[in-house]
Amino acid sequence: MPKLGLTMIQGKVVKWLVAEGDSVTKGQTIVQVTTEKIANVVEAPADGVVRKILVAQGATVPVLTPLAIIGSAGEDISEALKAASTAPAVSNIVAGASAPIAAAKTAAAPAGPAAQPVYPAPAGDSLKVSPIARKLAEEAGLDLSTVVGSGPAGRILREDVEKALAAKKTGPSAMNTAPAVAAATPNAGPVKASPAARKLAEEKGLDLSLIQGTGPDGRILTEDVERAAATTNLPSADQTVPASDMRMVIARRMMESMTVAAQTTISRSVNVGELVRLRESLVPRLAREGGVKLTYTDLIVRAVALSLRRHPEINVSFDGQNVTTHAEINLGIAVDLGDGLIVPVVHRADTLGLSQLSARIKGLAEMARRGALEPDDVVGNTLTVTNLGMFGIDVFTPIINQPESVILGVGRIADRPVVENGQVVPGKEMVLSLTHDHRVIDGATAARFLNTVVGYLEAPYTLLGLGNGL
């Protein structure tokens, strides 16, 4: 099990991509593994034959535990098995495998993170695709939008890609392509459908107005309903499947956070009229200079970073016994992946100028969506910013990302009446929601910090004049 980051202590074998007896070449992807933070694939360290798989799918083992023995076909591996059976790491297999396999060969263990990262679907991509299916499609140059997924909620699986590739070789008619059904907008006017199609749609619980008919004058036929049923996101019957590894990590960490921390949320509205004007003035300037497109998240993260300089009592973690005040300001930025989320970390965010910060945030988000984050990109966070404003959310109660003690939720910027110089005028407001661990951060302490953040955002030109400015 390769060590994929300084803080990684164990990893889970998700799926073996080879079997015992298979020939492999150096660099070939042989197994998928996950840590608490990211998913990776492990490559064969040498040419040879997979003589023994040592850790079963589903097992979680300490780092540096040998995963398999690769050797020549006739090689005697008894000594290697014997040596591996006494390796301390192997005795510490902690979970998962129904039948942990014997022993290991130390020399066969991957020596480090020589893997190509894989990860879930990019945000903004409505397709639900397993990591291995996405990788396989990319390697084959296959457009995933033409593939119909057979997994839960239409998730595209490896076998779907393989089926599509096989069909592609035999001609377009055999392709497992997405049919023109379930149009984005309902068909206008009365729905024309055959009696059989109406009956079938009723049985399957489908709305005929959303199905594109292929019969005369757009009449909906039974085959149109069948295609729609095959592509709808809803299963025809209840489906229960194991949660993904990412979902399990999220579920466990959120429950742990709610269990161990005394979480309290305070909120405050912010007059962001000046912030909006500042951003509008900076966007074209940065574009002319070849910089990144500045977002409100960039400005808010900058405000948080500078505020933490003035409130080190917020930049802390608590292990139940000891309070650690961190020397660095490392901000986690929650990134939606469509079927999960991940929190890449901007290390030493307070030392970055606004354009540098913006570039770093966008770079991390893009890497997260491509599954290209390095292990150290997701560790060391001291405060997380999560923004649901783009979804039209005004106020929410974010859950602390342990072991942090604070998380800041950002709502949408909305047009609202505001009072300026005693007059009610049109304005723009946003609500910030700060959840803090009341075990180590009192309400007044949290309020002072939030007020400082608000101060920066209501007088946003101060964001340019401190630290590294633009």
C-alpha cells in the first residue's frame, strides 16, 4: 500500500484490476485504492506475472503493506510469502476483507505514489461515471455522453464502456448510445402515443410528455417508452447498493463531527455593494493582464485569510485534550463533485495575493474535478469555506470539517433594500454563516472574527492593500 501523503496511515483496496496468473507490465494499472481523502490507482512496479494477491478487495491495511507478489511464472515465492507473513504491517489489517489473503513480498510492494489519480465525475458534468469507467473511456477516446449507464441512477460503469467500445467496432447501429428520449422540455400539445405505449408508460411510471416519439408525426411507440425507461434516472423498482467509498468517508466524517464537537452557528448579513463593484472593476483588468477570472469566492477567501491573521484564536484545532493554535493559515475550499465533495487546501492562503489566490483556488478545483489532486493537496486545513450561493441558498448551517474548529458558509448575493444615510435604497446583500466548536471557541470570539470578515467585505479595497495585494 503506497503512502500517498505525509498523513496517510492506511488505505483501502477498492478493486483489483488483475487476477492471479495474469501477466503485467511495469506501469500497468493493477489495483484501485482509496485513502480517506482521495482515490488512486497503483501500477505494477515491474514486468512479470501476478503470482499472489495478498490483500483482498475491501480490506483496509496500513501503508507499506505488500499488496501482491509479481514474479516470473516459475519462480519459487515461498520465501517471499514466508517473509511477508511475518511483516508487522500485515498483522495490522484493520477492516473489510472477508478473507484476508496470506503473506506478502516486501520487494513487490509499490514504493511510493507512482499512481495515476482517478476520481469522480467533474462538477458541472451531469454524467455519473465510475472512476475506472471514466479512465477507460478517456484512454479509448470514447465520448461518455453517448453511453447509457446501467448502474444506480444511470451511473456509467466499466462494463457499460466496454460494451460501448465493442459495439462501436461493429457499427453505429449497435452502439449503446443514448437515445433521443426524455427531452429537456415537455412536448408541446396533446401527446400522441399508441395504446400499448400508454399502458407501458403507466406501468413504468413515466411521463409521456417527456418522451420523444419516433412514430409518424412524433407518435410515441412502445420502443420509445422502453428506451426512456432505460435512460431515466429513476429505477423501475427500489434499488439498494453499497454506498461509494467517498460517500462512506463523508458520512463517517460528518457523523463524527456532529458527535464530538459542540457546534453552534452564528449568521450575519453583509452589504456587498462595494464588493460587487470592486469585482466588476477587477475582472476586465485581470483579464487584460492574462490573469484568472476573479470570483466572489476568491474575495471571500482572501477576507477570511486576512481575518485569521488578526484572530489566531480561531485558527485552532482541539483533540479533546489539547488546543493547537496553528502557525499557518491553510484554507479548505469545499468542491462539489456531483456525487460527493472534496476539500482541497490552499496552504498559507494569507501569503498569496488576490490573483495568486484566485489562480490557486481554480487550479485546485479543476484538479479535484479531474481527479488529479495530490495527497498533500487535501491535508492540513485549518478552516474551511463552503459556498452554496451559486445554488440560490441564502442561509445554511455548515458542519465543521474536523479537526478544524470553524467553518464558514457563504450564501447567495441577492438584491435587497438596504439603508444608506437614513434612506432605503436598492442594495446587494449576502449572509455568512459561521459554525464554531463551542468547546474551544466562545460565541463572542466567533462573533468578533465574523465581524472582521464582514468588515473586509464591506470595505473590500482593503483586500488589495494588505499582504501581497493583487
